[in-house]
Amino acid sequence: MKSLVTLTAIALAATCVSASAATLEYKPYVGFDLGYMKLHSQRGNINIPRPPLSIKLHSLFKDHQYTGTFVAGARLGEHFGVEAFVQRGKEEKQTIDLAKYGLDTSDIPVGIKPQTTTQLNFAWGLDVNGYLPVAEKLELTAGLGVGFYNFTHGVTGSLVGTPLNLRIQQEEDNVLGVRMSLGAEYKLNENWSAKTNFRYVRLDPGALEWTDNIKEFTVGLRYAF
């Protein structure tokens, strides 16, 4: 991960220097990305004294989500640009096997299944991007930015597929994240381009109980005006 941070910093420094020497040109664009997000859950246990029970936090919730992201930005010259984003994740559910954790399930009616849910409700923020042309239509990209992330973690129940009157939720709002990315963009024609990115997001460790960082892979399209 230190290598990613170093490469990002070098790329941004080089492109900013180049951009300052070039004629500033403003070219707006919009785009949409589909992504696969891997959530790194904090390691720790929930300890219940009666009955004696220890549950690993990272085993309770699914550690991935599929996401959709709308972006709007502008190229400010050949090597430099800014981009705003709004992102939402798909809710993921996981059925909990109570017997797996050593609980006596003999008194629980057959068919009752507790589930945990996790979702990135939405995120928004701003990235500064650098571009390095390596071929006629291909550029390498690097980004550095900040985002604010809103998560919901919950526990629900169902009886043979019918939802029960059970829902416990914890919402974590506007958690600050520092975003670093490396990627590539290929120009399809005068207006359209395809882009792929790997992104690492370090979340404020003091604001979240369940997640401390995100790794994300995205593919998408950009339309330049």
C-alpha cells in the first residue's frame, strides 16, 4: 500500500508541474462507473457473558458490495483535472447460523433466520486527477481526493421467507475518507472514453465501528463536451 501512495504522489507532482507550464484549457465531462468494493472490517470480538460466547466482528457482515457512481468533472489542460462524484452501494445480506457461534437453537422455531445487512447508502466528494499520455489514445491516471461515506449496518429476521418485526440498525454518517487511485483511460472517439481504476480509501478510524478501509475496482465511461 505504501507503493500505491508513493506512485500516486509522484504522478500527481509530475502532472501538476506539467500542467502549470501548459496553457490552461477547460473541458467538462460527465460519466458513470460500476464498481466492486471490498470492505476491510476491523478485527475484534463481541463477547457475551451468558452464555459464554465470542463472535468475530468481521464474520457478521458481508465484506463486499457492488456500486454505481456518477461523476462530473473537467480537464484543466492536458495533464490535470478535477472530478466530483456521488456513489451508492447495493445492500448485501448474510444469513447468520446461530449454531455456528455455539448458541443453543433448540428453543428457536424452525425457519427463523436472522440476517445481517450492510450498505453504502451514499458517498460524495472531490478528486484531483493527473493524466500521463503513454500512447495516441491511452493515458495513465492517478488521483488524490477526499470523500464522505454513509453506511448502514443492521440485523433483520425472517420466518420462512416472511420478514419479522425485527430490525436493528446502526448508521454511520459522513465518515471522512482519503482516496488514492491509479488507473487508465482510453479514448474511444472525440467525445467518449473508457476508464478503469483501482482505488484505496482510508476511512477515519475513530468514526467507524465496522470498517476502516475500502479497496475498490471500477470500470466506466466518460463523455466530454
